[in-house]
Amino acid sequence: MEPAERTPSPPAKRSKKACTECRQQKAKCNAYLTPSQPCTRCSKLNIQCIISDPFRREHKRKRLSELEQETDELRQRLRFTQSNDPRPSPIAMLTAAAEMEVHSVPRGGDLTLPPGSQTPSVENQQQLLPSINLEPLRGPGMDPGIRALDPTEARAVNNVHLTGSEIDEMFQIFFHQYASFLPILDPRCTPNAVYAQSPFLFWAIIGVASRTYAKNPTLLMALARNVIEMAFLSVGSGNSAWHNIQGMLLVLTWPFPKDVNVTDVMFPLSGMLLHIAMQNGLHIPMSSNEFVKRKRLPAPSEAEMIRRSELWAHCVIVYQRACVTKGQPPRSLIDLEPDGNLKHMLFERVSPSLALELKCEDLITRCSVAVLEFGVRTLSIDQEKSFDILLRAFDAQAVDLEAQALSTYDRFSTTMCRLSIQIFHLFRNPSSYSSGCLGQLLITACKTVECIQNMGQTIVNLAAAPVQLNYALLLASAALLRILKGPQWSTMDVDKAKSAFFGSINLARQMTVDTYDIAAKTAIVMNQLWNSMRAFRKSDGSEYVALRIRSRLVLSPVIDAVWWWRDEFDPGFHNMPATQGNVSDGVDTSRENPGNAATAAIDRPDFSYFDEQFEADFEWALTDEVLYGQPDMNRSL
């Protein structure tokens, strides 16, 4: 019997394995046909084609969350790297100005160095701001090669004439002492290039540097009127709006001292600065090309949006600070950036230190507006409690900002923010001070003075301090004086408060650059009031704790203190006892620069300049009581 014929078994089927990417996306894959080559889908997408076992599909949402977390970590690393970069990060003037319709450079030359030139090195790095180097920056005049290529020309405005060497020296002073507080200019720019772009910006730099230009102490006041007129005329000039904004920022950050014949214009100038910035689309960096009228420009790059965001942040800070220091309610960032996404993007693009300063200034603004809406003329018991809760809520937000402070200047910004909020407790009824609010105010005021003292050990010259340091010193000294002259509780550290108050007077003297500046007046007024036996007293000698000035928001305690000074030390009384001008025991009367005429003038003050313009410096609101008679100290508010 023949064996049964075996049916041949069918050939084994080749397993069809898809690549990992196609399996993840549940897409059709032909990788099994040509194992040595990528599948058609991976070839089109230009991605790696891998066949591997075992396979586990990743959840899309989980993967997206991981990618977002990784992106945030990379951003934080990038910020940390930038914040520790010893090189300055100025705003490129020519590149950013090109989007504001500056398409050609006049005959003065380019704003950047020739090709192949490197950014000047910075030696002995010690940072005060995370993204700003406060050590001296080398200006263009310090490089002989640059001077040989572009020798600085002599310039003149009205009766002020400067040689090329004098201009070089003042540009060096500016980048050496001032630029680190407001890093909006490129230290590689030559004076000729700056003048070609904007004469106003050029003279603004010269005006700021003249504050500490020892070779010509008369230059500061000689330039004051000219530069201020240029600031207002710059709106209608043909210069770049970008450079006009930079010049206004300089003038508002280091305002000129005002003599008796000059009106204070810083407050209206700050509003003009903000409106020019908005007119040119700085408040919407990603759509700034839509604000150009003459020609259509492409959408700005990410680098340009960062530059615009930084300049816009400086504009908002300077504007809000100018309003607060004049006792006026500014517009908050919510009003200026109604779109929450825009505000978030602004904080993302600017440096951490600049973002923190912006948050602090905006918190002061929102607190001032809330207090104004609350009303502080007369407060009932229930209103006192609500007012206390309101202030503590804003102070809690300031405490949260303190956790973000990484540098000396950051700590100054957050401390100044808390001081500006806590000083509103002086508006309350004195009977409610037992809650400990004055004790906390005293601690914060002492801490503010300490922060300025610490910065004084780091910066080159305290006379180059910007307006925010002068204002902080004035506010802290007024708060300390008010507390020390009133009833003292056992929980207060009176000795520490006295030391801080006397230290504030010495700091004010070191910041003085002219007889008429705010630092000189602060030293004289606080010194006189400390030695006074009538200040903050009723006619019977008892304490008068309540504020008489209550409509000027944060500045009210300062104006109130000056009002007390005016009641006793009227400008008409020039023959006052010599003891009234002496410094109290414990105050260091020494001078770092004995030969400085402006500083020496404080020892024997001439009260002739404490006239109506002096009152205007503090935004006085004169009433019939002041004009026609002394106020009744026993009259209730």
C-alpha cells in the first residue's frame, strides 16, 4: 500500500510589524516590506523610523504636559544664565528704532561699532541687578581705536559750549555711574552717533552726567531749561520716537533740580512719555507693526518684541513712579494691559529683576487707587476695620513679592513697595494704632534706609542715585520722624529708629548735587523738624498725631511734615536762632567731599529759596488757613 501523499504546508506568513511612530499614531505602516529602509510615512515626515518590542503607547496629554514642563525648565535655565551674564544687555538703538520709521542714519555715522569690533569688556564684576551690571561700563571714549575712527565733535546749545574731550568725559561718567540703573543705551555708541540720531537724547545724557561732573559744577543748572524744552519739543520733531522715549526716561529718572523760576514739569512729562510709547505700539509688542503709518512693516521678530517689552516696562515703571511721587493716582497695568495674556507675555519677556520692579510699582499703584476709592477723609469704626483689612491684603501681596527678590536692588524694590503700602496706616485714627501697624511701619522704614545704605557701598557715587532712591529716603525719614515725634509704645525699637533716621539725613547729604534738589531739602527739613519743640504738637504741648494732609495718597505724610516745617520755619524769618540749624547729637556731620559747594551749603542753609516753588516741589494744596492765618491745632479733622 502506497503511503498517503502529504499535503505541503503553506509557507509561514511574514509578521507585519509597524514602526514605533506609526503604532503610536495608529497609522498605516509599510516598514515590514523593506526592513532596512524607513517606512513611507517616516520618510515624508523626515523622522527616525524604529521597530522595537515591547511597545507601549504614550498618552498624548501626558506627553504634552511633559513637553510643557521641559519647556518651562529650559526657560528658567535660560533666564538664570542671562541674569548671571556679566555683560550688559542694552537695547539695540538702531535695530529697534528701525521699526519706528528710522530707515537711514544721518551724517553722524552708524550707532554700532565697525565690523569686527567687540563689546568692551567689563572688569571686577559685582552685580546689583540680576540682569544689569552696576560696575562701571566702558564708554566709547575710553577706546583709543574708536576715538581715532570717530573723533567726538564739539557741541553747543544756546550759551552752553562743550569740547569733544569734555563730551567724551561725560559719556564715560554716564556709563560709569548711571547707565546700570537704566540699561536702555548701548555703551558702544559714540557721542557723534547718538547726536546724529537724536540731539535731545544726546543732551539728556550730558545733562544726567553733569550731576557729578566736577570740572564744571555750573553745567547742571545751565542745561536744565534747555533739556526740558527739548523734551517737550521732541514730540513734534522729526527724530525717532524710540530715541525720544529714551531721552524722556533719562530726564524723569534723574530730574533736574529746580530753581525758584522753574516750574516742575516731571508729572506732565511722564504722561507724555506713556502716550508716546502707546502711540508707537510698545504696549502691544507683537502688533507694533500695525502702528506704523508711512509704510507696512513685517511683524517684529522675537528679539524685537523683547526689546520693545523691556522699553515698555521701563515706561510704565517711570510713569507710575512719577505719579506716586507727586501724590497722584496713576493708571495701573490692568488699565494699560486689559488683555491678561499681554501682561503675562510682558513678564515672560523682560528680565526677572525688571519684572519684579514692575510688579512692585504696579502693586503700589493699585493700592493707591483702592485707598482713593475707599476714601480717607473721615473714617468710622467699621471703616477703620475695613481699611486695616484692605492694607493688610495689599501688604500680604508685597510679602509674596519679597520671596522673588534675588539681589540688593530687588530687596530695595520690595521693601519700598511695603513701605508705600504700610504708610497708609497713618491715615487711620490714632486710637487704632494699638494693632501693631506703626511698629511694622517703623521696621519697614528702617529696612528701607538700610537697603539704601547697602547700595551706597556698591554703586560708584550716591550723588548718581536715581529718583526712586531719593523718594524712598524721603518717605522713610518722614515716617520715622512721625513715629518718633508721637507717642511711643514699648514694643518699638526707638534706638534703631533714631539710628535709621539720622542715617537718612546723612544719606540725603551724600545724594545732594545742588542746593535746590530734593535730597538737600530733605536733609534740611528733617533736621529742622527733629530739633523742633513745636512740630506735631498742639498749642497745649500734647501730641498731634493725625494727618492734616490726607488727599495726596502716599505723599500725604511727606507733605504734612513739610507743612509743619512751614508753620514754624516760614521763609520770611531769616534771622532764626543758630541752634535751629544745628544737627542733632548722633548725626554724622562729616562730608565725603568737603570742597563740594553744594554740600557745604547745607551746613548754613539759606532759607531764601524755601519759597512758593519749594512748596510746589511737594505739590502743595494751599488753603485759606495757610494764606490768611495759622490753622487751629485743636480743630478736629
